[in-house]
Amino acid sequence: MRTQIEGSLAVAQAVAACRPQVICAYPISPQTHIVEGLSAIVKRGELPGCEYVNVESEFAAMSVAIGSSAAGARTYTATASQGLLFMVEAVYNASGLGLPIVMTVANRAIGAPINIWNDHTDAMSQRDSGWIQLYAETNQEAADLHVQAFRIAEELSLPVMVCMDGFILTHAVEEVDVPEADDVARFLPPFAPRQVLDPADPVSIGAMVGPEAFTEVRYLAHDRQMQALELIPQVAADFAEVFGRDSGGLVHPYLTEDAETIVIALGSVLGTIKDVVDERREKGEKIGVLGITSFRPFPLRAIEAAIGDAKRFVCLEKAFSVGIGGIVASHVRMAMSTHPIKNYTVVAGLGGRVILKTSLHEMLDKAVTDSLEALTFLDLDTDLVERELARTRADRRSGPAAENMLRDLGTVRAASV
Amino acid sequence: MTTHDTTIDPSIDPAGYHRGLIPEVVHHEPATKPVKFYQVGSFAVGNRLLPLEVRSVQSDPNRTNALTSGHRACQGCGEALGARYALDAAMHAADGKIVAVNATGCLEVFSTPYPETSWRVAWLHSLFGNAPAVASGVAAAYKAMGREDIRVVAQGGDGGTVDIGFGCLSGMFERNDDVLYICYDNEAYMNTGIQRSGATPPAARTATTQAVGDEPGNVFGQGKDLPRIAMAHEIPYVATASVADLRDLEAKVHRAMSMRGARYIHVMVPCPLGWGTAASDTLQIARLATQSGIFPVFEAEYGEVVASSPIRRQVPVEDYLKGQKRFAHLFKPKRRDDVIARMQAQADRNIRRYNLLPQGGSPDAPEATEGSL
Ligand SMILES: Cc1ncc(C[n+]2csc(CCOP(=O)(O)OP(=O)(O)O)c2C)c(N)n1
Ligand code: SF4
Ligand SMILES: [Mg+2]
């Protein structure tokens, strides 16, 4: 049903339509509205046969999810940021055990300094965890991806993380056609676990594995993600058949066919980028956009095909690997390894920094003339950085950097009033 | 034999934490009923002297052998012994419908290297610090699926329970999830080579509290008493047990399995490797722990002690300490009467707190021995 709805609530309703049997909840912004929404749905009795567990930490949330999934129940949880990091040991365990848990990550920065706003540092830190990672561009896609996630997870016996931008999507009210239970029932078969704790047929799950088989177990984890490369587009096609709209898949190319420059990004910023690209297209620039929906598995071939004969790509990333730079860019370079092209990493939107169209235009003006730095921090306040660097040079005990810079900003603002 | 404090009001649950979960009648019968064995000087359980229906689970030729032979525990491992009795008793009580969740630790490591898994029960190991939460998840799944006939037992070592898994354990307790958690307490992190845990007693030598310096071994004034912390959660059932009395352990597992909600059993399991004892002395050492009062054996329901096992023949704590290499520095090169006295004071406090000598003093005179079932 089409309705004006907050992103979090749309996701809660989409998840409920998938008839989860166990939901583990722990609060952290900007994810909290999702589990709050589900709490109300369960409490109202709209999800009979669903256990809603208020756990004491994210580590427990993922651990409860591990237990319930291993017992054969469809299981869901949601988290963000510090919460995702708090559960990391269990995140790896869930994928290592091959348990088809679905988890929303409402993307948010990682502290210190503590920051509740959006970027992708949280989910990117788990890119090697063995989970499938799907990034939603819109709230419609966020809702739809959850329905697809259960199908993918259960078919492959692998957990799936659905990443949606914190606040930008989770707290935005817009029109969403929320998947309904009847349609979902036609799309998502009941959970038939590949492995299950069953007293009638007891197995040991989670036994110690030594060097004799560990490589093979890990190889199979990779192999299943390679299978996901085939499955994800099929699931998106099936979804389109039942629900009548395109959502999910591996990548979303936009005006890439004849493009000389392709801007690559994940998540909600794609909307802004498309607006900018439309404006540049009007001026005759051959520029396109490539949205990556599936970051794990990483669709090397689909990306190579979408980039085609372009001259350059620009990766706009909401996270970076400190000490080297772009994460997505290094992946895309791998996709282009047989015919490398010029490429740029632009780190943007960290900790909720607004990504302005004007800034993107300025950056792209340089990119299309190949005068952009290989690694750029969009809208970096270099004065602020320089002042702090000067302080550290002048004084051995220059104090906490973040607080120093906030003080500087306060002074500047006060002076300008 | 077990004494019972009959002064406790059966309608215990002032805060209403366990709404609807209090059994109609709070049982004040002991988990173990006294049975007299006329084998003076022997501690043998004597199954053959008992009618069939009261014999131990282990004496049943059709016992489940939940933890079967072929595992790699050290000889004389108290944990292997305790786990076998506990799991078989749980299987017996639940008609075989048990799922076991295991924390990382000796028990998990010695039982599972494939292809020789020793578990003949549906069994899941996830991590070191999350067994209570994983078990909560299994229980939630069965509740959701209408399969509450399948019962969930979680188990871990003292490190997995009192330290790294403590948050998850407390959460499981607080939610009163339908899980029986069993802690096998060997008083240190054994699997990683005998390091101090929050359950390591004072003065004990471990690899991280070495027997060197002026105050060798673990320090006084630290550590946690998990059974009492569990009781503070006012969960339906908390008990301590020891491999010194396996019949009592079985009976307590049965008692726990007759209830729903969060239940906790803390079992003392000597570790020959970590404690520096002979493999053949495991039960003897465990018995000295209970008979000295250093390890009190009791039961509590909804936060209040309802029964305790009296000391049968009191021994000084020194008798317990001197057989173990981890306490050897208390006797050589210089005898540390001051430290031994502090340990004795702990035992005396347990004796007072749990009324372990109801007749007062030490019933040293030999009497008809009593076993329990
Ligand atoms: C998060 C984490 N930290 C540390 C370890 C290492 N580790 C594995 S078993 C163990 C000791 C277990 O001690 P305990 O729970 O007392 O069980 P025991 O081996 O004594 O039976 C430790 C420290 C681990 N596996 N995971
Ligand atoms: S080290 Fe101790 S607990 Fe571990 S197997 Fe050996 S005896 Fe048992
Ligand atoms: Mg231990």
C-alpha cells in the first residue's frame, strides 16, 4: 500500500510482512525507530508466533539471533554504529556458522569522537565479516531489500545486512509502497533451514575445526557469496514480477552508456548525485552514475560492464580506510584491472557532513578535466586542520584535538556574529 | 541429608518480577531425599541397595550418554564428569528433548574436535561470552514455534560465566528466559593454560597470579560469588552442587528441569591440571571443599535460600588446601598460618551463612553414613 511513512516504520512493516519468528531489539540511533515500530506490531498481536526479545546489548542481540536461527526460526535484528561494533564477534560467528539472519544497519559514524550522524564507517568495517551487504538508495528500496534479504539469506544459508543511511533515510517521511504480507507470502517461501538444532536428529554445530578443513570451510563461505552474485539479480527479477517494481539487484547504472565520467556511490547520496549529473548532462557533459547495491558480494563483472568504455570514474565514499584512502575505489580498480582508467576517490559526508550539489559540481569540474587530487576530502575545512596542526607543532601538550577544533569553531562563529 | 528452612513465606516475589511463573506451591522439599546407607566409612552411593525407581540416572543402562566416551579431557577432569551427569539428568528429565548451548572453554574444546564429537545431544557452540544469550535465542525460537517441549540447557566454565559471559547471563536471568544455565567452576581459565578468573580463590596460584613475591598467588578481597548474584535476580531456581555428590547434582538438575524460567546451577569441578592434584583425587578434593565449608552446597528459590547440605564431618580448610599444588606456597618454604586463617574464616562465614552445621560444632563422631539421592 502506498503511504506517507517514515523510513524506519516502512522497514518495520516490511520486516513484519516477512513473518519473523524472533526479533532482538537494542536501542541505538538512528536504528531505534525500526525496532520500536516492530515492538508495537508484535504487542498489538499482529505477528502471532513472534518472540520480541529486549536484550541487554548488541552482542546479546546477535547472540540471541544466532541461537534462534540455529533452532530454525526466522530471525531479525537491527543496529548501527557503536552497536554494530559491539556485536562484531557475534557478527562473524553468525556468518561463519552460516545462519540466515537479516539485520538492518542504519548507517552511522563510528567514534571517537562520538557522532550520531550518517556515514558508512560502521557497515564498511564489517565488509570482511562474511555477511552479504546490500545498500538502499531510497526508503522504497530499503523496505523492498528486507523482503529480498530474507529470501537470499535463507536460500544461501548466509546472513544479510541491509544498510540504509541513518537519519537521511531512517527518519525521512516520504511515500513508500510498503510490501504487504500476502504478496510477501507469494515471494518468500517458509524458512527451511539447511542445518537445525533438533533433539530428534541431534547434530553438533560450532565444533572446533583445525587446519585440516578450515581453508575449505572458509572457501565455501566465499563460494556462497559467489553464488549470491547469481542469486541477487534473480531475486530482484522475481520481486519485480510479484511487486511490479525494480528494487535491489547488484548495481544501478544511470546514464552510463555513453558516459566518459562515471560517479560511483552507495546509498542515499545517489539521489543528489543523479540531480547533479542531470544538470551536467543538460550542458552536454557525458557523465553517468553507478550505484552499487550489493557491496558484498562485490559485483566485479557487473561494475566493469557498467563502466564500459568510460575514461574515468569518481568514487564518492562515506567512509575511508585510514592510512590509504578509498575503500570502494580500490574495489572498483580491481574490477577495472585488465584495462585501468583514471580514477578519483572523494571522501564525503563523514559524520553527517551535508553533501552539497555546489560542492559536487566544483569537484566534478576538476574531475572531468583530470585535475582532481587522487584522494579528496570534500569540503574539508583546511584552515581548521592547519590551526590544529600548528598547535601540535607549537606545544607538546596541545590537548585533545577534537575539542581544540570545536573551540576554534566556536571562536570563529562568535567572532562572525 | 538436606535441611530446609521452613520459615520462608512461599509467596515470594514481592516485586512481581516473575508474574505467572511462580509455581502454585513453592516446593520446600529437598532436591535430595535422605537415604541411609549402612556402609560406615564409605561414600559409595550403593545403587544396588536402592529400589529401581530411585536409582541414579547414570545407573540406568539406557542412559543417554549425552557426553559420550572418546573426548579429550584430562584424566580425572571434574568438568567432564559434572557435564556428563548434568546433561544426562537433563535428558532424562526432558525425555531426551534437549538442546545444549556451550560456551568456549575446556568442555567445548575437549568434546568436539571432529570427527569425534562426543555430544549425543543437539549441541551448539557459538562464542566464549555469549552462551546465555544464544540459549535465550534457542528458547525464544522454540516458544515462537510452539515447541516448548524442547528444553534448553546452556553451559560454560567459570570464566565464561562469571567474567566474559556475565552480561549475557545477567540479561538472561533478568528476562527470566526459559534456560537452565550450568556453570562448571574449576576456578580459573583452564583451557588457555590456567589463568586467574573472577572465580579464582584468594591465594591460589595461576599463570597470572603466580606463586612468587611476598604475597604469592591470587589476592584477597576480589572475586565474585555468582550463585548469590544469581539469587539477587530473584530467578526461580539457583543451586550449587559438586562432583563430590553426583546424586545431588542429578537431583538438582531434575528439580531445575521441573521449573520454567531462568535457572542456574553452579557446580564445583576440580581440575587436576590446574589445581595440581592427582587425577584419582578429583572427588576427594571436591569433597574436602564441601566438608570444610569453603564450597557451600545449597538451593535457593526466587532469591531466598530454601535448603542447604550440612557438612557431614567438618574438616579444617587446611586439609583441603594442602593436597593442591596451587596452594603449595602456603606450606612451603614457610608455613603461612595467616593466609590459612583467612581462608578458614571464609569457610566459617559460609558455614554461618548457609547453616552448614545445624547441630553446631563438628560432628566428628562416626555415625551411620548418609547418602542422598
Ligand atoms: C572473546 C574471547 N576471549 C578469549 C578467548 C580465549 N579463551 C578460550 S577458552 C578460555 C578459558 C575458558 O575458561 P573457563 O570459562 O573457566 O572454562 P574452562 O576452560 O576453565 O573449563 C579463554 C580465555 C576466547 N576464545 N574468546
Ligand atoms: S585442564 Fe582441567 S578442566 Fe580442562 S580438560 Fe584438563 S582437567 Fe578438565
Ligand atoms: Mg574454568
